[in-house]
Amino acid sequence: MLKSVTSVLVLFFLLTFINLSFGTEFKSGQNIFISQSERIDDDLIMAANNIKVQGTVTGDLICASQFLIQNGTVEGNVNAACKNLDVLGGVGGSVRAFCQNNTVSGEIKRNLINFSSSLNIRSGAKIGGDVTAFCGDLTMDGEIGKGLRCGAGMVVISGTINGNVNLDADEITLMPTAKILGDFHYKSKKEAKIESGAQISGESKWTKVVPKGKKKKGFFTTKNVVVKTIFLLASILCGLFLILITKKFVKGAKEAVVKSLLKSLGLGFICLICIPIAIIILLITVIGIPIAVISLFSYLILFYIAKIFVGIALGEKILTGFKKDKEAPIGWSLVIGLIIIYILTSLPYIGWVVYLAVLFIGFGATLQARKYLLA
């Protein structure tokens, strides 16, 4: 069943994007370096531990890595899932970042969409469009051409924003050099600290966030524990059911996680972005609606079960003490691995990073399962 679902998804993906694939270059490995003299007249998709781009990419840049340094020129968009991202060069389109730390020092001509623990827009950085950010900490010392929308723990603004600012944060500080050439609306428990010299051209409005009763923060609240436990048990039952009906496929996906971690991460990142686009395109055509509905259903199934394969791989490594060529009972590996994943994804600030990593890796491993099943 799972093999047929995977095959259908991959087939639809290939049929929809076959023309795009002819203009795309793929690279993978431990370390990838695009020198200053190199020019890639296509979209560039890469998966590696360390990636450094100093040359020119005329299309989009899509990366999954630990570290990504973009110090060249990307004429299209940059889509990155990584631990640390440094945008030092120029980007002709938008930057969409899913990472732990994101530092922008160069120029982004369109928009920045950011999900990270920390976002640092340095002095000299220019973003032509809007900035939408969800992060633990935001430091904004550059220039934003339009507006800023942000949900964060702490926000410090010392640069220029040529539009409206909407913030939802615990602590907000406007430094003396800050310039907001639009409205300044924010939600927080306490009033923003606005230093002397800071400029706000439009309306300044503070919406005070009032705590509702005495609630414990974090994972260990009664409601949170109950909800997480229910979802954990549901995932364990789903995993046991999968093991029961298709144990070989589950083992194949687990092997893909263990033996091809970075490739699974990159493949999952690419497919999770591209497949919904393919489904939307199919929905536009009348003849493609039935295919789109089946694809969407299959996509949601893979979306849900992705964490199961990562959980089995993680649980097995823990039970065997990270020793190679050793296997642990698959049922116990599932239980222990999923418990650890649910705890990690509940942690503040980094929980969503863990969730995305697990999702990308698990989704990519699902698509590679047949390779390891036949090996």
C-alpha cells in the first residue's frame, strides 16, 4: 500500500515538473563549494553538510545543509533548510529560511520569510520587500524596503523600516537610530522601550498582553501533557500498525534515515515544497482534479507518518548505543524514538526546528525506502 502511494506521488511530481527538471542542476556531498568564477544558468538544488556559494546562480537556489554561506549572486529565490545561514551576497528574488541561526548582511531585492531561533539583519543589509519572521530573537540593524511582521521573544530595532511594523514579542527595544516610516503596532506584556532619538512616522499602538490566570509555561502544563500524550499514543499505534502490515517497507525507510540522512533531508525539503504546487496546478485543470485529490490524500498520509521512520531510527541508535550493524527490537525502537521526538519538539524556540528536520528527513526517507528495501 505504502509503496503504491509513494510511487503515485513521485509519478505526479515528475509529470508536473518534468519541464523544470531539465533546467535544474543537482549537487550533493559532504562539502560543496561554488567558486567565484562559476556560473550556473539553471536552478540549483544542493544537499550537503557545508555549502558555500560564491559564484552566480541565474535561477533559484534550494539547499538542505548544516551550514550555508551565500556570498555570491542568486538571481532567483533562495530556499534553505539548515542550521546556520549567512546571506552575504545578493539575492534577486526572495529568501525563505528554515534554520537555527540566520544572518543577513547582503541585499535581498524582494521578501524575507524566516523561521529560526535567531535572525540578525546587520547594518548594511537591504531587503527590498517585506520581512515576515518567527524567531526567538530578532536584531534589525539594516534597511527594510516595506513592512515588518514578527513574532519573537526579543526584538531590537536600530535600522530603518520604510513601512508598517507589527510585532508580537516579550521584549521590544527601539534604539536611538531606529526609523519606522509607518505605523508601529505591537503586542507584549510590557511597553516597548523606545530610546531617545528613535523615529516613528505613523501611529504607535501598544496592545497589552494580559496573562490569563496562573499557567505554567512550557511543556509541563496539564493541558499540554494530556494533548501531547494523546498524539504520542496515536503515533505509536500508527507506527505499530505500519510495522504489522508492511514491516519490510518500514525497515527500508528506517535504513534510508540511517544511511542517507542528508539526502533524505534534501529530498524531503524539495518534495514538501514542490508537491503542493503540483497539486494546485492539477486542481486548475478539470481533468486533473481527481488526480489532485488522490495526490493530496497521499501527501497528507506521508506528512503524518514521516516522523515514525525517524523515530524508529533514533530509538534503534539509542538502544544499541550508536553501534554500527546492530539492530534493536523495532517496536521498542519506535516507542523510545517517538517519545524523544515529542519531547524535543515541545521545547521552546528550538522545538519547531526539530519538528521541521524530522519532517524533512522522514518524508525524504519514505521516498527512498524502496531503494533500501531492494538492497
